[in-house]
Amino acid sequence: MKRKAKRTVPKLPRDVRKSGRNPASVHDGLGTTMPPNKEVLAIYFDQKGEGESAERFFNEQNARGWKTPTGGKIYNWKVCAAEWIYNHRQELKRRLRQSPFYSESF
């Protein structure tokens, strides 16, 4: 029989626990800190190969109030960013195919 992995809650640094600060304000690296720091967002987009698009994504989401297109609350910005990157790449491919210089034959 296959064992299931237990999900654990990441432990906060000792100084955060003692100080009584809001743990949500500490960046946990999991994407649950809302809204994310611009520096962390830039690193994530750079890792995905879309470093120049991080500012545009942040501005779009900030204008929307960090809500989904249907108005729901975003709980994990990394999921939202991954979907945004995918849609961005698909849009670039579509534009390339519509270009008069595009040819499928090599």
C-alpha cells in the first residue's frame, strides 16, 4: 500500500513567534502572502523566464484589487501568476501566427 505524505504547516522563525507580529506579514515563500512583495514577484517571474512582465502583472492585479476575474478573493498569488504567464505566452504565440511573416514550413 502506498503511503500518503503528511502536509505540514511551515514553522515561523522564533523571533516572529515571540514578537507577536502578524504572521501573514512575513513572507513564507508559498505564495500565500497577499499582496506579494514586488521583489519576490520579480524573482518568481524571472525564474519562469518572464522577468520583464512582473511589473505589468503586479499593476494589473493591483488595479483589480487582487481578485479573480469573477470577483473572488485570490488566496495564492503564485497560482494566479502561473495562469497569467501561461495566458501571456499563448497570446504571444497567437500574435506570431497572425503575423504576415509567419510560415509553418521551414
